[in-house]
Amino acid sequence: MYDSNTFSPVDPNNVSSLVIVRAKVALGSVVPDKVQFLLDDNVEYEVSFGAATQGVRPQQATYTFEWNLNTAALANLAPKYLNGAHSVKARLVKGGNVVATTEASQVVFNNPDFAVVKLSGNAVNKGGDRYYGGGPVTVEVVPVLYSGKAVQSVTLNFTGSGIDLNPDVSGTQPVKTLTSAPYVFTIPYNAANKVATLNGATFLSGSGVVTVTYTDSTSFNNRVWAVLDGSDVLVDSTGLFSNNPPFSLADLKVDFYIINAAGATALVCKGTTSLPSGGFATSGNLKAGLNGYTADAGVGGDTLVVDVKTTTNTTVLTDREIAISGSGCANAGALSGLSEGGFFRVHVKAVKDALGNTYTFSPAYLSNAFGIDDTKPTVALATGYTNQAYFNSASLNTGSVAGADLNGNSVGATIAGWLNVNDPTSGTPPVASGINTNGYIWKVNGETITTVTTNQIPGLNDISATLGSAPQGYYTLTVQATDNAGNVSDPVTLQVLYDNTVPNVVFIQPTVTALTGGTSFTATARATDNADLRWGRVYWSYGSSIRFEAFSSTPKAFGAPGVTSQDYSGTLTALKPSSLVGDFSLFAWVQDMARNVPATSTLALSVTPANANTAGSLSSVTETPDITQMSGGSTTLTVTHTGGTAQVKAIHVYLWSNSAGGFDYYDYVADASPIGGGQYAVVVTAPANLSTPSVLFVVEYDNGLALGYTYNYDSGAFTSVF
């Protein structure tokens, strides 16, 4: 015999564990069929001679055969071989007949006694650990006695584990002594066991010590070497059961306890957001949980046991189990099975872990009332003209002029959504959850750019998005709305034009630049643009401060989407300032659909009065009733004309204006009517809060001279300007 590790000869009077029994065969004239090894004259192992020697011939050589003898082998947890004297033989067999036998070798087996623990009860595996609990755990200690001695008692000591083996006795009782076979006891599952120290406590490692006392008063004690559960070997430090057990002693744990959720309240959530009373979720994002629950530190797998009832106490779901991982909506679990129509409450009845440790809430915790909304909202984008919007900035955010249609109207979304029902206790089916104020999703050419945060129906001015270095041209703007339950509308799109190129404008009429005062002529400014023109005006101007709409011209000659060339024309009268050096100039102002900086052009004209008659003057203005810059309103303005030799043809009245593109001018209102005594009157309706509350009076004489005064109706100042 040889040691299985060192291959050194063993002392035949002290043989233990695994040894190698070696037999040598020198062939004679007969080749045997088998080589058999015998222990105490019983055949324990045999091997085919021919297979082992690969077809030997007589008188070839000497052959060696080996038997791995496990002297500590078990049969149903009992030693297969007791300690003491045994005989070992080898023999050759041919055709069922023994043809040669060795002499018996006398050996003495000497394996130490030990104990095996068998466990049974609720068990689950988690994270490489095996947990027992949720009910009683049965422990059986099986002494494995190679010595053959009779047993008087078996003691298992759990000191240090926190496990109380006898909760009916005051104090912790971690030691259990059993005096008759089978050596079985139960770790009880009752209120006394439900203590925090048992929550994931190590079962055997470092504390599971077995003491066996023989009837001769001697004893042995050692830590547990092997643990079995049913037919599974969980731990094997002996090598007798499995060389690769799935668990170690440190991985065996007990969990009799589930944490009391003291002060907890029931939660219903939309995803990770808590639902207020009367809130909404979809059947797909509804969750339930507890706000004050501490997750089980043992086996885990925590679940809520809930009922769901309407707010009028009709039961909808019963004993529904919901997996949770801790407190709050972030750790809540999905609750399915509810549909639209009515308000509900979750009634939390119990919480339990994967072993079945259960904490019951009595009475049940009740959640806020909530409704289910699975209907998505609808969204529509529309413009006042051909479903297009225009931008002159890559940021798609250009203040009051961005996102306006052809007529200056804001481009907006119309929402066909649902309204809230504010009385969940009534049980009335909700209409729907309403549009979420943060729920607008905007995309440019399919790429999400922002979520518009407004509770108003948003116009394109609400967008804060950047195209970066994107080229000018057409883009597709997409919008979707999300309601308060989380439903998302179908996307709708709008074509937008990004254009930051200023139009070009030049005068093509008149073709002469010297005119006689008082004569009529046609003025035409031609505008071109790379994209779409919007509208233009033709003015008389004197320097940069006085620009007034040319009398008889055609203002706001609108273009349209797709119009890239437009003429703006009018029939004008040749005029010359009466009191200033120089002449008026023709001034053209053109804007494109994207509201780029307006294009302007001037044409200088030389005007000679038709005769040598002179202009007169205007006296101060009277205003009835008085109006102010803040309030505006309707009033009659009266002026008096005196002096001069030229005949007054008309007194034109203009009101200060500001264009949508940022250019200031005087907009024609009406001609003042003569009322006798050289007085002229006109009714003016002025808007409130006009930035410059100013009126321009232009006196046109029959020889082409023009006299100009401004009047500030807020301060009453009357000033000659040309």
C-alpha cells in the first residue's frame, strides 16, 4: 500500500483515508481475464487484464495493477469499513476460475470519527449563499463512527451565530444536546426568533461545533465537515461526497426575520415619481411600494401583497404580489391589471421575502387615489399660410418675429387633450390626465432638441434649439406632447425655413432724377431674395429721422412663399422741403419671410418748385380730447395755417410707427379737412404705449413745396422739421 499523495509506502498498522493498493503480475503460460482485489475476502474492485495490458503475449513481462482504496468510504452515511484489522488480497481469474491468488496482507484501518449535518426546510439560493427560514428548520446530526463505539449523546453548539435553539428559555440558548438517535432537532420559527441578528446570520461557519460522547465516557468534538440538504451535498470538506461543492459553511445562512416597516405609508407611482391624490399613470408605468420600508438584508426578494379597490370600495385586484427592492418610488414594483375608468387605491396588506417571512399590516396601508389614462393626446401644428414657418437664426429663437406666419400671426400648437377630474373620492371615471406642462418634445430633422417647459399651448417662439453650422434651407420640425400619465402623442411635423440672407432692393423708376414740383410720377423698387419675400414699402425720407409713407404709394405689397422677386410701386407727387437745404429722397424698405434685417435703398431726386411762391407756416396744435402715451385713444387734432404765397393743396397727417423688422417711419392716417379761417382738423386714433407718441403734419403746396411739423401728443411739443 502507498500514500495516494506522496506514493510512499504506508504503515500497514495505521491506514486511513485514500491509499493505493498495488499488485504485480508475472505471466506464465496462461493469460488471465481479470485482476481482482479483495478486502476481507470480498471482491471490492476488478479490472480487465487484456484491456489494461493492450493484448500481451505469454512470457512478455511483469505488469502492475492498482486499486484506489478509500478506507473512509461511506454507505448511506455509515462507514463502509470500520476501523481495525483487515486483510487485503489480489487474484487472477480466467473463464470464471481463479488461477492465482496472493497471500493476504494484514492492515489496520484507523480513520477518525466525525459528524455530518443534514438540513431541511424552506431554502433559496441568492448571490452564492443558501438561506433557510420562513418556517422551522430541521437539523439532524449524523455521527460517522469508524471506531464502532456506542454513542451516549450528541451536542451541537451554535455559540456566536445569534441563533436561539430554545426561545422558551430566558436568554439565548445556542447549545442543543440530544441523547437518542436519530439526533434531530428543530430551530423553531416563532416571534422569539424574529430578531435582527438572525437576518442573514451565518449558520455553521465558525460556530457549528459537534461533540459526540461515547458510552465509555470518552468523546470527540470538531467543526462540521459536511452538510447535506436532501440528496444535495452542500458542503464537503472530507472529499467523501463531492470534490466541488456549491457552497461553503460561510455561505449557509438563516433568515427568520423581515424588517418591520414602522411608520411606512403606501405609495403609488408613475415610474419613479410619486402620484399625488387624483394623479394619473398608464397601465404600463404604474408602480406600487412603501415610502418607509427597509429592504430585507437577508434573502431579499421582497414583495408587497396588495388589494386594489375603487374609491367607492369595489375590489378590483386581490392578493396581488409586487416585487420591491426598498423604499420609495425608485424601488417600487410594477402593478398591472388596471384599466381606464374610475379612481383606485392600493391596499397594502403584507410584505414578505423570498423565504416567506411575512410582516402583516393591520389595518392595511392605503395609497393616494389615482386614475389610469392609456389614451395618448393629439397635437396639431398649423400656420396661417401654406404650413411653413421662417427663421433667420440657427438658434430657431428670434424673439417676437420668429415663428410668425405670412400675416404676422404666431405659429402655435393646438392640443386636443383631456381635462382633469378633481374629485377622485367620488369614484367618477376620469376624463383623462391632461397635458404635462413639461411634456413637449421638439425635434429638428428627427433629432430631439429640447423639451418646452410651458403650460401654455406653445408657439415656435418657445423653442430653444440650435442648428449650429447647419446650412440655410428647409427643415422639418416635429412636436409631440406627453400627458400627465406619460402617454406620448403621435408626432406631427411642420416645414420651417432657415434663411439669414438679407434681400436685395434697388429703384428701377423713375429713370430721371430731376423733377418739377407738384408733378406725378411712378416710383418702383425691385426686390430679390434667395428664398421668400414678405412685403415692402416705398417712402419719402429726409435724412434718417424723417421717413414718411409716400402719399399715393402702395404700401405692404405682400409677397408669398416661393416669391423671390417682387416690385413695390406707387404714384407719388414730386415734393421739396420748404425750409431746409436739399431734397427729399425716395426710400425703399423690404423684408423677407424670415424677418432678416430689412433691405433698404435710397434714390436721390432733384425737385424744382413749379413757381416762386413761398410756403406759409402752421400754428400750434389743439387736441380734443386730451390723450396720453399710456392710454392712447381717439382725438381731434386742429392746426392753423397762415402766411406764404403758395396755395395749400393738402395737409397730410401721419402717425409714428415701428415696423416688424425694426425700422421706424410715419404711417399715413388721413388728410386734414379745412374748417375755415385757415384751420384744418383731423381725427386720429392713437395706440396706447406707443414708443414715440408723435404725429407728422405735411403741408403740400400746389407748386411742390412741402412743409413739415411734428407734434408729441403726450408732451404737447410742436416742432418744425422741414
